[in-house]
Amino acid sequence: MKRLLLLLCCIGHLGASAQPTPPATYDPARRYEVAQLQSDFAYLRRALEEVHPGLYWYTPKDSLDRAFARTAAALTHPMAEPEYWQLLQTLVGRMHCGHTRVQHSAAYRAWFRRQPHPYLPFTVAVRHDRLFVAENQSTAPELRPGTELLAIDGHPTAEVLPRLRSLIAADGYGTGFQDKELEVGFFDAYYWSFYEAKPTYPVLVRDSTGQQRTLTPLPRPAKPKPLAPAPTPLTAAQARTRQLDRLRWVRYPEDLPATAILRIREFSYDELEDYKAFHRQLFTELAQRRVKRLVIDLRGNAGGNQEISVDLMKYLCKSGFVLNKSALAPVLFPYFSQPDSTKPNYFHAASVKRLPDGTIGFANPDIGPQQPYRGHYFRGQVVVLVDGGTFSAASNFTASLRAQRRITVVGQETGGAEAGCNGGTISELELPATHLVIQLPHFRILTACPHPQLGRGVRPDLEVVPTPQQVAAHTDAVLSQLPALLR
């Protein structure tokens, strides 16, 4: 795959019960017997129905029951792993939960990484349920950025796009998260799940004049890389600094006076530094520089540790606030976990607690009322940049912050739902026969948004949608327009 889109859950993982040792290597010729497929399907369904905290949040029970029945009815013949994975992932996608998905077995993933892959010689941009060329990586000059793709190898893109979306688990009913995943490099892999992988693909396109033509674009030959001197080895401190700079940075743009831009790619920099010290230093510096506008860039931020979000909000909220209103689970101990610390797959009972009303909650400090840092409130304008890749902890932060102070949200609708998400902790449950892995969240987490639109993300106050040409040129459509947007 051209790029790995990392789906970070909120905090951590739970161990699944012990499984038979999976095969060391994947055999493409292997077909699982019907009894094995049915057994794994029953195992998966039991786990979802007993443990999943938001199984019917967006899909009514009768509709999901029919989807389970259709899947069970399809298990009539032996299947190879890819066919079975497609069937299960399509089913799981109907739940509309971005933290619930089926992964291939470890053996398959290792095998897949070693295979040659004839990638499509272009990247895509999805706009208004239509596919466009974003970056032309072929020898065909006619395949310019912005060219609309009407068909690939004879398959209309009006058919291709919904099929590919059906394999991408996402929160609610929006398609922004799914489209972002296709745009950043997964289009080819999902395409192969339905269609044949070939060295070349004829494509039907419509150019800027409205003319249709069929092209068979060939990949550009790889340019030989000039010999470069071996890079100087980095010290541990330099490597850490470089990693931190990838995860978060602060800039003071010259074309936006009295403005700071805080870029957070992932809420995971707590693994490399004392995030509270970083935030304290940041807001001290904002006060010293007399910054009047803070731009928090969360585009493409798939989430992470919500305790980082809480600490940020302590500088952005004037009085008591809430990041996560509640986080409830349907069961205290999942049936597949073992509440015994002497066993390898110990279930961490400290992750859950019984609440006074008898419900089961997430025992984590980011749940419920929080208090700000007194005397450190940032009084200036707050602008949050979001897009379809803003998910989980990042979308929760945006939704809850907007519910409790005046901010301006710029960009595109978030991939994470405004109401919250299923997360907190994630189990990776291996199916016994096929060794596919189901990622299963345990808590239904609600944001502070009092009246979220069901199934939709946080919608921007100012919408900015990059054109395919801007994507191809690596032009930041949002930052380039900020001076005009924020006058």
C-alpha cells in the first residue's frame, strides 16, 4: 500500500482468549470448509452481540439481524480467506462503527506484503460521489489532475465507489472517513478486493472540455536514484525530536499576525514526552507573544490518547467542562477474556467500574467533569481545522470544545461522529478456525455536544474542500485561504 492510514483507538487494548496456533505461512490455494466458516461466524456474532457497546447505535436491530442472516446464508461453499474476509468486513461495515473492523490473518498479511502489486498509476480524489484523478503517476499526459474517472477496466465508477466504501468501517452515515482512506493510498487494495489485479487498466475518463475518451495509462518508469552519501546517524535525542516534530509542531505564520498554528497529527506524543509540560510551555509562550488567535490543525488526526485532549481543553475552557460525558460498556467481563492475572490474556479489571446506578463505566480520568487550569485560560480566538480523516479522539475533542466555548471550525466534516464513538479499549479477537482478527471496542463514549446530528460528523463553520489539482500540487488549500477566511 502506498501509505498506511493508522486508526488509533482511544487508549489501549484487551487480550483475547487463547486460540489455536495459526499457520506460519499463508497458502493461497487453501479453502476453509463450510463448517469452519460457520463456526467462526457464530463466534464473531456472539462477540458483537454480547460485548459491542454501540451495535444498534446507527443500524436498527431488525436491519442488522437481516444482515447477519444474509451473511450466514452465503456460507454454502468452501472459501479462501479473501472471500471470507470480504463477506465479514461488509457485514461489520453495516454497523457504522469506525473502531470495529475485520483484519486478515497475520499469515495472510505477511504473505501479502511480499507480493508484487501492479498499482493503478494515479491517485484519486472523491468529490460529490464521483472519482477524479488527483495525481497522475502515468506516462499519459492526458490524465491530468481533475480528470473525472468514469470507468476502470469496464467497471463504472458509480458502481466501484460504493463497493469500496462498503469495506471501510466508519462512524455513522457520512463518507468522509471512507473517502479519505481511499485518497491516501488504499484505493488499489480495496479495488482488488472486488476486481482483478492487472498490470494495466483501461480507464474511461471525461476531460475538462467534457469529452470522453478511453486511455490505458502505463506507470512511469522509476527514475534511478542518484547515489547519496550515507546519512549521519542520529543520536537518541535527535531521533526523538524528529519523531515529535512529525506528531506535533507550532508555527507563527507571518501572513497571520498574532496567530499561532498548533499542528497535531496524532494524540500520541505522550509516548515521547511529558505532554503536560509541552502544553504548559506552549500556552506560556502564547501569552508572552500576545497571541490572539490559536489555530489547532487536526486534519488527518485519527485519534489517540484522550488524556492529551483533556489537558489541552484545560487551557481552552474558562470553567468546568467535559470532554467525554460518559463511557459505558454492556458487560463487566467479556466472555472471551479471562479475569485471572496469572494467565497470559489477563483482563485488566481496572479498566472498568460499576457506577452507582448499576451501569458499567470506563475507569479513566478523561470521563466526566474536568476543571481548567486557573489563570491560564486562552482568551483569544480558537480555530480548529478538520477533515474526513479527523477521527476518534480528535473529532471528540472538536465536538466537545465547540459545545463549551465559541470556536470556528474550518475544513470538511469530520470522519468521527459528533455524538462520540465506540472505543476506550479495543480487543483484537482472533477467530479460531480462519485466524482472521476482529477489532472490537468496549465502551460507547459520548461527547459534550448536547444535540448532535445522528450519524454525522462535526460540520465546519467554513467549508474548504481542496480541489484535485491542489491535492496533486501538495497545496494546502486550507492554510493558504486562512488569512482571507479569518479577516
